Amino acid sequence: MPSLHVVADDEVLPSKSSTGAFPAKLVVQWCVGIFAAFTLGTWLVWWSAVVQRTFTTEDIRSACQRVMPESVERCIDTVTIQRGGARR
């Protein structure tokens, strides 16, 4: 016995219309996407600032080490204050 069910033309099942749920799902996806992009962008800006500050501090430290090896910390503090005050 075959396990097939023959459907006549008059027995066609109506298709589901999910027009009420589609816009809400789309809005939620957009909100999640915008939030993820904003979070990633903010983190990238913060990270680039930290990296730039680290490289600048290392440059100042190496220059002070070459010029004034006996008072490196004082030189670093002076240059940092003169450049606008990188917070330690």
C-alpha cells in the first residue's frame, strides 16, 4: 500500500499570510543591527585611541630615555603636560 495521499484540486490548503508579523520582525532585526554596528564602532574608536596613546607614550619615553636618562619620569611628565596632558 503506497503512503501517498492524493489531493484533489478542491482540497487546496490556504497559504499562511504572516503580514502582521513580518514588519515587527524586520524592525527588531534593524534595531539589533544598528545596536551591533554602534557598539562595534564605539569599541573600535575607543581601541584606536588607546593604541594611539600607548604608541605616543612609548615614543615620549624612548625620547626622554635618550635625552635625559637620569630623570626619565620627570621628562615624561613635563612632555606629557606640555602636549595637553595624557592621563596616567
